[in-house]
Amino acid sequence: MIQVKNNQKNLLERIKHEVSSRVPLDSCITKEIRKGREEIRKTTIYVAPPSQINKDWVGMKRFIKIINSGKRNGKAYEQDHYYISSKNSDSASYFGKGIREHWGIENKLHWVKDVVLNEDKSRIKNGNLVSNLSLIKSAVINLYRLNGMNSITKATQRYCNRIQESLTLMNAYI
């Protein structure tokens, strides 16, 4: 499954056109209230019709549209997101759950690496070094979480410059 954004403008426009002119195979609505946010997600799925697009995107079987709406800090919002998939599933809840789980990973790992560990602000540009540092950061985040630490910021502050404690923390999993 791949999210289609403006960097694939022709594909995105074609999907929007198809979605607006077709009846969905299935749809589902989920509601969630967390961290002061009230969010409603409507997931609809469509058969990706045989066309030139399918020749460019081998194996494409479904279009997925998700409408996120709700309130954030008291302000209403609505966003449309589009995806393509090679799966033949006719279940909107199947796709909705998979997409939601992906964003859970995005929020729990990539956001932490970017915001808490300042990964995007790094001046290091060497490809191998960037990749290796990213792997080390992921390992450290996982090590903290395995030890029951929910706040990566507090864990980093606690173990910063405490080599012996850090080694003890790692020893439990080596």
C-alpha cells in the first residue's frame, strides 16, 4: 500500500476522478478520542479500473480514500488522503486498520527520531554514516521502551553521560 500525494500529481488526479465517479466496494467509519483530539476516519475502497495507470503501477488493485475529520485544540478540520494497493481485499476496515497502524509506527518512531532526537537537523550528510546513526537511534529508542520508559526525552536525559548505567541497561538484552 502506498499513499499518493502531490508528488504523483497525475496519479492523484486520476484517483480523485475515479473515486468521485464510482460506487465504493465498502466503507467503514472509526471514531477515536485521544490526547484532546476527537477524530473520525471514513475509509472507502474502490476497484482500480483497468487503464493506462495500471500499466504504470503494476499490480494495482484498489484505490483507498480516507477522510479524517474532527477537532484539534477546539478547531474543526477535514483532510482527504488517497492510497493505492496491490491487495484484492474488499474490506474497508482491513485497509483502514493497516493505514492506522502505519501511522502508529510513524508517530512512535519517526516523530521521536525527528523531534526528540533532532534527526532532521543533523549536519551529517554521508549516506552510510546517516544510515548507521539512524539505526543506532532506533535501537536506543527500542531499548528504552523495552525497559518501560515511555518518555524518550526523560530516558535520554537520565542515561546521558552515564556509561555504566547505560551498559547495565543494554546487558539485560545481550
